Amino acid sequence: MPRFLAIFLLVTCALLLVSFTSADEIEDLQRQIDDLNKQRELSVNATKPLEGQLRSLQRQLAQIQASINTLNANIKTKQKELDLREEKLALQQALLEERVRAYYIRSYLTDPMTVILSSISSGNLFRELSYYQTVTKDDKQIITSITKDVIDLLTQKEKLENDKIRLAALQVEVDKNAKFIGGEVSKAKAFQAELSTKIAQLSARQQQIIASRQAALNLPTSLGAGPLLCVDDREGKFDPGFRPAFAFFTYGIPHRVGMNQYGALGRAQAGQSADQILQAYFQDFSFEQRDNINISVSGYGLMPIETYLLGIYEMPESWPMEALKAQAIAARSYALSYTNNGSKEICTTQACQVYKQPPKSGNWKAAVEQTAGKVMISGGSPISAYYSSTDGGYTFSSSDVGWNSRSYTKRLRDTTGDIGSFGDLSSLSYDKESPCFYAAQGTRAEFNKSAWLKSNEVADIANVIMLSKRDGGVSAHIYQTDKPNPEGQETWDEARIKQELQGRGGSPFNSVSSVTVSADFGSGMTTSVTVSGDGRSETFNGAEFKNFFNLRAPANIQIVGPLFNIELK
């Protein structure tokens, strides 16, 4: 390739490539890599890296990789442009060489001796000389400029090559971090799986104990069981008489599947129709008409289903008509599903749905008549249209709560807008009017029959979790201390729990100064609980904390759902 063309190509290459990268970009990437390496080192040193930290590392890694990918893509784009320009430069080569040759010729003609030696008249000669001087000056400026650019851009090309080498080194670092993080995520998930197995090696017996304790609360599954008696005790109605005092408030009460009755109230008040209400709480179904067949009602014999519905006591008649109509359609669908279209008997308690005599009149009767025969159908059959009184802003699918999977049940954030905090949830939930929307569950005979716990009692629950994680074999000794041990073993008190934890290399809490939670407001679950005291903090998985709390807390005080918060006096 001719020398001038090579120089010109070199100049163009450097100009193009230098335009898309800079020392600032490289330095920024290096800072990000260094930061990532520091966090990786912290993660390595952690005995049990948290998956949340790993996700943060992955996001940083993805951002760095995206920057590198962009730079590499720009290189490829500019290279294509260079190839096209090289073809064009081949045509300009002759013109460039002629310009240089002409410069030297004009430089000779502008010599003053030409005035003396030339046969041209003096007037014409000076005009010619002036022209040559002007053109020569232009040629000189152009050639000088190109020469300066060549020198400068040769320097830039060298810098560019160094940048490309550094970029390649950064890619090696990114690949190394990607491999590391992938391994750490796998280890973290394996640890979490192991932890989940250990934690809930809450034996079958322990699970039964927790279930029986919750049953002792007599929480209604629907409004058919009567008025809700939950109390929001933040105002001090049941002041325990000690400070600090901690209470664990749950959003909603079981079972949180299907139609949220207080949510239906809120939706009706917001102007939604019965169809819209049911479509919010169920999926994969259609509305169809069914005949007024006879069904068998326990203790009452056979009766037409429309007659049966007049005795359903599941929603106050004072509620809006659209909420009542939604309840009527849900109750009709549930009864047809439960009885398999009349082939078996349905009970009259909240275990099915509450039926009483005498039949209702008024608004409820109007709701039944206005929806006569209307049923929710999925797969050709009536659906088990579950409903519950208060879901605390979130409903769940049947499989989420351990029931058989039903395609028509769904997870739902039951609010009027996005949720970013507990405050948002309390103001935007459709079922916020329920007295059981946010409440502490359970009481004990002492401390004004409250559900508040002392600092040392919360510390004891945290110590039980830490001990159980270190030694799953202690499970028979960690039941609540105010009742007989259900396995006939010795129940370890607070002092013994601390002693056993210390003996296994743990550091127990003596008292707790604060408890905070983190929640996933998309799904409606408390994800972690952080307990602070004695100058340090420990963070626990939300589900594990709830399980051990329900096993160890005094009396029948319980956390009764996946989303809970802590209140402090």
C-alpha cells in the first residue's frame, strides 16, 4: 500500500476509534470492577452469603458487561466504516500525491531568482509569482496540518491499542466474577435449601402443635362465623405495663384464598360490579347459567339451591348490593362444586359455608334473585369459589396455602395502587376497613391480657432460632415454657437456651432493643426479620422466624400469616 495512503488510513482509523472510547470510560469500568472485587471478597469472607447480596453483585456485573459489550459493538461498527473509507481513499491517492508534487514545483517557482532569469515580462511574472505564492501557501498549510494530524493520531492510535488491551483485561475480570458469582449463587441456594430443611425439621409433631395453637385462637375463616373481634392494640387499650414492649401484627387472617369479603366491600364502594369483583379474585373461569337443582343440606334435607342460598349468612345485608351479588354468585358456585352438582351433602358451618334459618329477605334476597342461576365455571364444572373475611391486602392461590392446586385461584395484590411500604398498604388496600386487617393475634392471662412481649422474650425466640440452626437435634426442647412439653421432654428455659447456644459457639442475645422487618410488597410476604440488641444484629428469614415464634411464644400468641410487622411501645 502506498505510504501516503497508509498514513491517511492510519489517521482515519485513529480518529474513528478514539471517538467512541475514552480514559474516563475505562477508569469508570475499572472502578466498578474494583468495587465488585471488594464485595466479592466480603461475600467470600461471609460464612453464609445472602442471596440478596449476590443479586446485587449480579446486577453490577450485568451493568459492567453491558458497557463492555457496547464498546466492543462500537469497535465492530467503526471497523466496517473503515473498510468502506479505505476503498474511497484508493481513488484519492493520486490526487494527494499530485498535491505534494505541485507543492514542490510551486516552491521552486516562487524563488526570487526566477524574476531575473525568466523571459516573461515583469508584470506578468509578478502576477504569476503572486499566484504561485498563494497556492503554495495553501498547499503548505494543508500538508502541515495533515502532518500534525498524523503525528497526533499516531499517538492516539497507540493509546487506543493500550485501551483495547485494558478492556480485554477488564473482560477477563468480568468473566472471573461471573464464574464466581454463579458458583456463589448455587452455594447460597444450596445453603438455603439445607437451611429450609433444617429449619423446618420442625417435626410433624411440632407442626401439629403450631396448628393446634392457631386453632385455639378461633379465628373465623369467613364472616359467617360472626363479627370479627380482632383488636389493633397500638393505642394502648391493652397496655402490658412494661417497656420496651414488642407486638407482632399480622395482615389479615387465614385462609386468604379466593374472594376477600372485606375486599369485595371496598371494591363495591369504589364502584366495581359483582362481575368485576369476582374477576379480580378468580381467573380461568366464565359465567354461565345453571338450573335450580336440588341439593342436600346437612340437617335440612333436600331443597332447591336458590332456596338454600336464602339461608346463607356470610355477608352483612347492609353492605353494597354489588358486594352482596358477588357473594351470592360465589356461594352458589361453591355449593354446586362441593355437592358435585347435588350428588352429596353440604355442611352448614364455616367448614363449608354458614347456612341458617330463617331464610333472609331484604337486600340479600334481592342479591340472590338478581343473580339467579349465575355460576362461575371452569373446565365445564362449577368452581370451588373460596372466600375469606380479610386477606390483609393479598390473596393467594390454593397451592400457596397447601391445598390442592386450583387453576382458578390466583395471587393478587388487592390494592388500589402500587405498594412500597406498610403505610401504603394500610391506606390503599381494599379490605382496610376490616378490624382484622392489621392486628396482633393471641393473648395471655397476665400483662393486661395483651399480646405484647418483653425484650428478653423476643431475645429468647431469636436465640432458639440460632440454636436450632446450629443443632437440629434440640427440637424437642424448644417448645413454649408456659405449657407442658408435648413430647414429654425437658423444655429448656431462656437461661438454658443461652447456655446451649454458647456451648455450640453461638452468641446469644440477653435483651433486644429493636426489631425490624423487610417485606416483598409484590407478593405480600415478610422476607426477613432483623433483631438488634447487645450491640449487634441478627437477620432471619421471615418464614423461619414466624415458625419458631409460633412454637416458642407464650400462651397462644401467634403470627397468623406470611405478611407481618413489628410494633414497639
